[in-house]
Amino acid sequence: MHDFIGLIIYIFRRAIPLALIGLAAGAALLVPLNRKCRREGTRFPKGQAAAILLLLCYLGGLAAVTLMDRMESGIRMRIQLRPFLAFWEAWNVFALQAWLNPLLNIAMFLPLGVLLPLSVKRFQRWYWMLAAGAGASFLIEALQYSLGRGQADVDDLICNTLGAMLGYCLCMVFVSLNGKRWKCAGAYAVFPVLSIAVLVGVGLVYRLQPYGNLADAPIYAANTKGVEWVRECVLSDEPGPSGVYWAAPFTKENCDAFAVEFIERLGAESDLGSPDVDVNYYDNIAAYSDHSTYSLWVRYKDRSYHYTDYRVDNDLRHIEKDGTSESELRAALEKLGIEVPGAARFIVVNREKGEYAFRAESVVEDGVLTDGELTCRVAEDGILFRVDNALSVSTLQGDAAVISPEEAYGRLCAGRFSWRDVPMFDELSPKRVRVTACDLQYLTDSKGFRQPVYMFTLSDNQDTERGGSGWSTFVPALA
């Protein structure tokens, strides 16, 4: 099952109990009202009553989804005050799972914008609806934070309010059409049409750009005021090697074909349609397992995968071993159909525990980039029981212009590095940062291209406290 469908089913299941309670509460309120109307001989407002029932049902479900069963062990409660961060993060990743956060927050408040004006006529005025949408969202965020049910996020407030106003506009379009107020209907339709146009525009811009986006590319700058930057490596003012590399990502079909071929080499059941083989398709991952012989997780975009052999007894996995040679390991990998590139060097990670790796650090030869690492775990008798293959081989796709290390260093000093590292940098507030190394490396973007980045190794006066010798971050290298 796709993770999106699974998420929607999970949300609805959580919402059902409180939604039914809300529905029952609404029925309990409307039954006496109906009796009163009958006694007085007045007309019972059936349409409004139905809207009220649905509104209370919706509010119960909303409370369940946003406030109930959200306690996570060890989660750190905090407030996120950077507007549109969720949208930029979704743009960088550009996968359905990333877009679900803002889009579902918008969709979650659409019913409020439709049902509240139909239930209470006062909310057919836009400023009352705006206040109701923003107020309800603010209350939820405040309760989530104070009750330890999640992070208070300004993007949730923005998305919820947008959703409420979109629902309001759609509702008022139909109300206006029903009253034959054509100009009003056209005016209310402007916001939904613009919203759809923006969403389509984002998709077109992404589709037309030559390369994808880097998931951790800079979104906002770190606060580097007052920081003393000390350069301890030589940085050229000449652009680095130009070029973007490409290896065709897996599609669902050829990923299945790869999995079947891999599983057949194990001598296991490979019929993906049989009850014995469990297959799950996620946003960027396909997972295959029979829960007794093997587990195989494959990533579409970079073609990396993780394999575990369940047939190897746990006791045999951790017995101290004499070691495995490079040729023996290559032969064992070849039996699984895994060809190790010649540019990758053999590394003994832990001989006693049977941990080995083949690693290539951005090796470029004749227009071919070999980059990444393949790690293995070997049990007794040289049996491979775990393989993590993130070693990619890609070919030169185009001569994309690259900035110089000196220019990348300027961006680093201005705080324009990977946005994932900005919170740590701002929290530590270092006074003096030493730049000890700068290397041109490659990261897989959202379209499967290997883009160049400058990876900087940094050090400050808190390295020892963190238990390490430094940290690293990157600056995108494409001009």
C-alpha cells in the first residue's frame, strides 16, 4: 500500500470516535429544537441543521487528529516561527511525502470554511470567517504545545487559515450562484482559482528546470554576525570541475524487476503477487520481504538498497571472526549480482565483527563518477547477512557551471549553507569558526542527478564538548 493512502486511512480511523461523539452531541441539540418548531408551527431549518450536524462531527474529528494520541516519547517541544519553511522544505525535497505536511494542513480546515458559514450566517462575512479560521488554528497550536502534543508551528497556522478561507470561498461561490448573484460568485472564485494556478505553476517550474533540488539546500541564512572565520585550508578562486552526473532512477516497474532478480539469487520466493511476499511502495522506497528469508528496501532516486538475510542466526552474526579478504568479499557480492566498481577501495571497518566496506569519494574517470559507500556484514563461513549499497556509478550529463571554492566560502561566511545545520549553528552561537577543509562532492537531487556541492569541514571551541573533532556542512556549487 502506498504511504499516502495509508496515512489518509490512519487519519480517518483516528477521527471516527470523536467525530461520532460530535455527531451525537449535535443530534441531542437538534432534536429538542425540532420539537419546539413543531409545537410553535414554525419551519424547521433542515439544511442548516444538517450543516450543524456535519460541523460538530467535523470538529470532533479535528480534535482527535490534532490533539489526541500525539504524545511522542522524547520529543522536544519547541516553537517554529519561520513562515513558509514547510513550503520551502517541500520544494527542496519535491516528493509527495514532503508536500503532505502543508497540503494536508490546508485540506484539514477546508470543511470548517464550508460548514461554519452554512451553520451560522454571521460567518458568511469574510472577516468573521478569517478570525474563526485563524483563531481555531491558533488555539490548536497553543494546546499542542502546552499539552506536549506537538510542535507549535507558524506554518500550520498559515496553512490552516488558508484552508479555512479556501473552503469559505468555495462555499460562498455556491451560495452566490444559488442566489443568482453572479458577480459575487466570480469574486469569491478568484482566491481558489489563484491557489490552483500557484500550485500548477510550482509544478511547471520544477518540471521545466534542468535539474532537481537538493533536499538540504539553503532556505534561510544562519546568524553569522560577530563570528570570526579562520581559514586553515587553501581555497582557489577558479571554478571547480563543471558537470552534473546522472544514473537513471528506478521506476516502480524496473525496481520490481531488480527485486525479483535479486531475490531469485537468494533461492527465495520471488513471486511478488503471492501471499508469501510482502511488498510495500512508499514515496521514494519499495520494500520487499517474506519475513523469514530476506528483507530488501530499495530507493528509487539513487538506486541504493538495504538487504538483510534473516536465515543467518543472530548468534553467528556477532562471533569474533578471523576475517574475510577483499577477493572473497567481491566473490560473495558477485553471487548476489552486485558488481563493485574498480574505483572503490576496500576498507576493513571491524574485522572481528565482520564489518567491511567499499568506498569511493567522488572519483571521476573518463566522464564517469563513482561515489558513495557499500557496507557489508559477514557472518561465520563468509556468509553475507547484510548489505547497504549506496555506491553509485553515474555518467556526465551536462557541463553545468560551478562556482569557485572562494565564492562558496563567502556564502558559507554569510550563513548560506545547508539549512539543516542552521539551527545547531544558531543555538551554539560560536564566536570563532575554523574552516579546516573544503572538498567538491556530489549529492543526489530530487530528479536523480548527482549535483556538485562544496563540503566544508568546520571546527570551533565546542568540539570537545560535542565529543568530536568538528562538523561539516555544504554549500551548493552550481552557479
